[in-house]
Amino acid sequence: VFESNEGYVFSLHHLVQSTVLERLMCQPHQLSHKLSSLSHSLLCLLPHSEAEIQRSLTEDQFMSLLPHVYSLAEKAVWLRDDESCVSFVKVACSIALISQHVDVAAFLCTEQLKAVEMSTKASNFRRVEALHCMGRACQLHVDPQAAHMHFSNAMQVIKRCGEHEKRAMTDIYSLVLESLAGCYESQQMFMESESCHLENLSLLKEKPQENRHEIATTLHNLATNYFSSGELQKAIEMFEQGMEMWASDSSSDPLRVSTTMVCMGWCLVQSCQYERALPLLLKGVAIKKECLPYEHFDVANSLRMLSTCCEMMGEVNKAMRLAEEAHFIALSRLPRNHADIVVFVQQLAACKRKTGNLDEAIQLIQQCIPIQKSNLPASRRNLCTLLNNLGLCYQDKGMFREAMRTWEDCLVARRSFLPPDHPDIGDTLFNLGKACEKRGDVVAATEILKECLSVRERCLPPHHPSFTDVLGALGEIAVTIEQYGEALQWIRRQCDILMAVNSKSVQCYAT
């Protein structure tokens, strides 16, 4: 019954209401026993993700349970049943968190924390659980510092526990580690985030058969951390391990598998491995369309990534259709001035640039820049991507002065929050160097392009395709200034990489 769409919410309502009706007929100790049983049942029945809610019942149906569950918590207080009270408040709190009702979640998380602190029987497990819920509520409120504080406090409680108690709370210990890792990653503290993920993997691998889902999820999150820090090869390796873990379990949630597929595909796109990325993105998008409502934000985001892959493979018309579809879905969910809309407009602008509609592309990008500036610092990475793409449009129009000024701003901004050897910094340096070359300043161009090459050598594998454009540019400049020996060195190295990437490359023989 619980697995059916209507049966789930009906069963919960029935459990709650029948117990409330029986209250007048029971002795207090009998009601206390019933409340304890009910609180345990409700905790077991709670869905664990937003996706599970969408597959089982509507948000309004789920939220309608809140007053019933909260009234049970009040009755548990009346009976001085601390454990049941904490359980019911946790259920109500989880409903609000999963449904992302921010104000309700914040109030209930505070109530949960109070209930734990007032309880004389509350265990360390309950304290950690309450602090973790409070941190999640702060994340919904977009208060990363408060979230980090609560997650850190939860970790301190865990660290004070003995080994036996730690093993008994493995699940919540794992959740706290992943939440703390997410906080570190959002603050660009990638090494600290990596440390949390690795500690969690070590914890989960003590029982690998029981924790396959959790291990796959942690590998996915670790890969995302590596991707954010620019370590693309490490990210791909972690995504591959995560995919293997999902494949080993026939009961894996297809939606979670599709998320890893799409993210790995996107990582491969950023690594210029488009032919490997395309089937992953196509399959991931198909699964998401099957499992989620068409207008879901994840569907739009996956379509955007697929559009980018098609664009980079030269299928511009297909990329344009996908970009327009993704933009249409995103607009059905978010207002035009929302910060998350920008990435969809950005991809649309990139497609328009490739089809020669430069004025439309520039107009779209310029509309987005003020939106991103109003959401700093959270949107600084997207703002830099906008500036980089705006510079490309200016360059295509022959407006080299404007392009250089835009890329200089982009470089300053990227260096303010990214590691010095991040691939994005290398991309901006390459664009800036090429602009200098086209303006005739070969000395400055050579210096900037060599710096770009140095950055890419530190963050990319030796035969990465991204080396070919900078080596080719350095070779062309050396030929221009009649430094033929140096030019030959650059071009031979470019040929070696092209041959390693694709032995039949026409570009290789042309070079």
C-alpha cells in the first residue's frame, strides 16, 4: 500500500488520525506506547529525497500532514515522552526540508533542536540529527556560515563519542560528513571538502555491500569537488567508479544513476572528449525525462549540457534546438531575472554566436551580467563565463579593444577566487593572448600564451586536446617573427598531441 501513489499519503493520514481519535479511550501509558510505535513508523516511511516525493504524492498532500504530525509531538510533550516528541518533530521537520518550505523548515528545525536540548533522555545520535537538520534549514535559507557552524557542531559531538557509539550512528555520521564537504566546496575550500569525502568513503567501505548506494553517491560528490577545483581527470575517474558501483546494484535508483551519467558527460565535455560524453548525456536526459515531470529544472539543465556537447561537435542547429528547449523549461520554473536562468541564456547566446547572430548573442549576455552582479559572490563563476563569452563575441565582430578589456576583467575576477592553475584561468589567458596577436602585439601575445601553456601543463594531462590551440598559436607567432626553429618545436608538439587524440586528424596533417 505504501508504494502506491495515493496509498502512501492515505496510510499516513490513517495512522495519524486514528491515534488521535483513540487518545480519549486510552490510558496515558497506553497512548505513550502507541505514540512511540507511530513515531517509529513515520520515521521509517519518510521519503529520503525530493525525487521520491515527486514519484509518490504531491507537495500539497505531503504538507497537509504537518499539522497532524506536529499535534502528535505536542501530545508526546504532554505525556512527558521525550523520545516520541523528538521523533515527531523530526518527522515534521523532514517533511518541511524535503518539500523545501523554507520558513516552516527553519521553525521546525529550531523546535527540534529545543526538544533535544530539553530532553533528559536525548542521545548523542539525536543531538547530531537535530544539528544536521538545522544546518540543512540554514542551507535552504541561503545562510552558508550558519549551516557550516551547525554541521561543525554535529561533527564535534560525533568526535567526542566512543568507537562503539560512532559505529551505531554510521548513517548520520556519513550525512554530516557529506554536508560539511558541501559547505567547504561552496567556499572554494576544495582540500577540506576532499578530506571529508575521503573520510566518508573510508567509513562506508567498512560494509561495502550494505552501503553501495551511499558509496556511489559519495564518489559522485567527490568527483564534483574535483571538477570544481579543475582536476578534471580525477573527476572522471571518480565518476567512473561511481557508475561501476551503480551498475553493481540492480536496485539502484535510475534517477540517481542518470545524475551521475549527466555529470560525467559534462566533465568529459569540459575535457574535450565529446564522443565519450554524447552517449552518456543522451541516456541521462532520456532517463530524467522518463522519471521527472517535463518542466523539472533537472531536465532543463541536462538538455543545456547536451546542447553544449552538440555545439562543440559542430552540430549547431541541433544544439540551438536543445538550448531553446532548455531555456523554455527553465523560464516555466523561474523568473527571467533569477540567477539560475543565466546559464540557459548563456548557452543560447553561444549557439547564436556560432550561427553568426552576434548582435543577438551580445544582447543576451549583456542582459545577464547585471543579474549575476546582483548575486555576488555566489554567482561569480557564472559572471566570469559571461564575460569570457562576451569577449568572444566582440572578437568575432572585430572589436578587439573591447574584447581585451572584457577578458582582462574576467582574468582579474577568476584569479580572485580560483586556484592559480585552474583550467578557466588558462582559457582566459589564451583568449587574451590571441587578441594581442590579432592587434599586432606579438611580444605580449607570446608572453601571455606561454603563461596559458604553463597553467594548462599544471592542470591537464600531457596529451589533452586543449594544448593544440595554444601550441598552434605559439607556432604561428614564431613563424611570423621568423623564429623557425622555435616554431618547429611548437608545431611538432602540436602534431604529437593531435596524433595521440586522433590519428586520422585532417588538422594534424594540415599543420
